[in-house]
Amino acid sequence: MALDDGTSEPETSDSLKAFGEVVKAFRRRARLTQEQFAPLVGYSVPTIASVEQGRRLPSAGFVERAEEVLDAFDAIRGAAKYLSRRKGLASWFRQWAKLGQTAISLYTYECRLVPGLLQTEEYARRLFANQLPPFGDDQIEALVAARAERQQLLYERPNTAFSFIIEEHVLVRGEQVAPGQIDHILTLAEQRNIEVQVMPLVRAMHAGMDGPVQLLETPDNQWFAYSEGQESGHLITDPKVVSTLQMRYARMRSQALSLEESLSLLRQMRGAR
């Protein structure tokens, strides 16, 4: 599934593709198939394929083992020095993220996981560490750093109105994944421009049953929406569709617990752990 805020595997770069071609060329020079090469370097065949296709950032260990096994005249080590990727934001999320940097209102309803802007580092790290196919250590660090960087929106834009509606079960699970996650949300909710509401379990039906959604308002009062699913995201610009989603979000605000009730429930959940 996509990781919220578009941080599934970041987009590849020319340097990654070039590195992959260098590894592939020396592997072929050594007359090794990917299946033969994999056990020699201690990495799986899918990992070898991802590196050679420029889709995966190789670890330092991979670089060293590939250099030694392929006797590459330091060419693999040299190529690794220039590795980079467009970190942190999948291509389909980049336009939405750009709009968010200047938004005057940003609304989020989430029924799957704690919204990215509200996640603790521990929660985000565990989220990325449990993805399939697995991310490498370098990828995880890049993704955690990108998430922390985007979270600065909450502190750098005090005039932006942030609203979050989160399903109660998401918060229960979030505290199980990373103790302290609820404390973190309560701390953020102390800011005047951040509102957090809980959609209680007892609310069997509500206006958000079609899934998670985000809405934002630009400085010139245009509204856009964003919807995210498995390995994909969709920026919604059609005014009629955006208007429908605004209507649903407004109804959810009335169906969720009030701000005071939500914070009270969060404190109860914190005390119960």
C-alpha cells in the first residue's frame, strides 16, 4: 500500500540508472547471470535486478561486495560516489506536496494509518521497515528524513489551518506500533492552527466510508483534493468532485467527536497503555 504522503519508494534518478548499467556490464563481463551473481555478493536476485534497473539505492555493503566479486577496477566504487535519487516524494505526489507548501487550509481524513504529518519518527520508521518488497537501510533513512522534513509544515506555517479526522482504531493501533504516538498528537493539537478529531468506533456509518481523502485551499482560494491507494495517488482538480469531497468532509466533522471530546478520548487512550 502507499505510505501516506506519497512516500512509497522514491523516484529513480539518472545516477541510479547509470550505476545499475555499470554493475550489469561488469557482471556480464564476468559471464555471470543474476542468479549466479546473487549468492556471491550475498544479496537476493530481486535486489540485484532492482539495482541494475536503477530502482534501488544500493547499500555500502553491496557496493563493496560487487566491486570485489567483479574485480571492477574501482569503477563500481567510483560510480557509487555520485549516486542520488529524488528523495522522499513519489512522482505522483510531488504536485500535491508543492500545493501544500503554500496552502492556507489542509484537511485530512484517514482510516488506515496515522497521517504522515502527525507520525512520530518511530512510527514512520516501523512503517517503512515493514513494507513489501523490503526497503534497504539507506532507503528507510531517506524516507524517514523526507517525512520529518515535510512535517515542518506544521511549525513553519502557523497561519495554515490544519484539520485531521482520524478513525479511533487507527489511533489504538498507532499507540501499539509506537508508544508515545498519542502523546505526540496531543502535543501537536495544542497549537492553535491544528485540530484533531476522532471518528469513534460507535459511529457505524459516516460520510467518509469511501476511504481516505485530503483537501487543501490555496492562497487564491482554489480547492484541490488528493486520494491515495495501493502504490498510487490521484490529484483531483475537477471542481465538482472537489465540492463533493468538501461536502463529505464537512459532514464528517459533525459526525466525529468534537475537539474537546476527541482530546479527552486521546488522553484516556494514553492513560490506558
